[in-house]
Amino acid sequence: MTKDVEAWPLPEASHLDESLPTPLYHQIYLVLREQIRSGTIPPNALLPGEQQLAKMFNVSRITVKRALNELAADGLLNRHRGRGTIVTDAAAVPVVKGSFDNLLESLRIMGLETEIEVLDVANLAAGAAIAKLLEIEPGAQVQRAVRRRKLQGEPFSYLVTHVPGDIADRYSVKDLATTSMLTLLERSGAAVFDAEQWITAVAAEPLVASALGVSVGGPLLKVERVMRDVEGRPVQLIHSHYRSDRFQYHIKTHRRKPPGGGKAES
């Protein structure tokens, strides 16, 4: 039995901006897609009719129809004449959660839950910025690998890794397509002991947007991470772009109590 989605708060027309280069139908597509994937509009829900949605978004019925057709083409909606538009069972996408408290284990879990697709691999001379982070001489050989991860068949992250040449020589390009980097580094005698990372919010550039299936300029989570072995040697530098609707970091902090009691430090 379907549920009437009118019980859930649908976006108002104020979410649309005619001054943006993004067409109105695609803005509606993005807003509804987020509502569906987040579970705000649940699986098997019956959407309001095209006329009602057009009034809600203050657009033409043709504009709404195009947005709904694109959502249907993506497998998020089923459109039935006489029955209306229904959210599919598989529409809600799971969100992968990382944690600062247990970063390496979170990364290992991601490696088990996602699929790897190798887009490009090349051996090249390290530029100054890469060499500094990997603590090697500029011009030293590194392997640059571009990969995409998918979760349930949909793009999840776009990854660019740089690994010192002597370590990368110990595994094959085929291995990159079947095994997580943490496992490959461990097998290569460069097991990761700790990591340092920097996280920023960025707008999707055309190449990354295309790879992740998002709009150019859409919000992404960017993580720059340096992995080190037990001796402190950097063994991998990775620049990751994550879809903001499919990945989140969880941080839990505690105030430290001073010796002998008293008030906790701020």
C-alpha cells in the first residue's frame, strides 16, 4: 500500500532560483532527488500530481513533468498512468559514515562496502607540492591513480592517490581495481599506522562532477589525507571528493578534566 507524500514537508518554490544557469526543471530534479535519497520522501510514497507540484514550485506543468521523467529514468520513481508517480523501493541510498575516532577502521569498512573502478594510472615525476607532502625529492617517481568508488552501483567518491614509486612497484594495476589501498599498502610492507587529513567543502569541477554524476558547481566534501607507516614515512597521499548526499563524517569530542578535579578545560 502506498503512502500519500503530502504528509511529508515538500520543498517550497523559494528553493528555486531563476537567476541560476541551472534550468528550473533540473533544480526541481535535484531538490526532489535529495528528498528521496535522504528518506524524507520514503520508498513507495505517492507523489502529488504534476499540477499540484507545478503550483508548489510556481512553474509550468511541463517543467515539473521533465523533472519527474528524469527522476524516473534514474530509477527513483515509477510513473503509472492512472496510479500516479510512486517512489521506488530502491530509491533511498545508504549514507557511508566515516569517523575521526576510528578513521582507519572506517576506511577499511568503506573498502568492503563499495566497488572500485580504475579510471587512470600513470607513473610520473612528483611536483613540488606532492613531493612536500610525501616528504620525497621533487622529481622522484610516484604512481598517480584515479579511481571512482560506487555504492549500490552509483558513484560515491572520486579518488586521486599518489604513492611513492618503490611502494607502487609492489602491486599491479589490476590489484588497484580489486583491492583497497589500505590492503595493498599492507601487502607491500607499508602498512598504514596513522593519518593526517584536511577537510573542506568545495564546488564540483566539470571533470569530477561528470565522474560523480552531480551538477557542475554542486557541493562536494573534499578530503586531503596523508597516510604514514609505523616509522612515520608518508606512504600515500590521497585527494578524495565525496558526494555530500552519500557520505558524512561523525566527530565526537570530550572536554578534558584537569588533574585533581575541578572544572573541565575549554
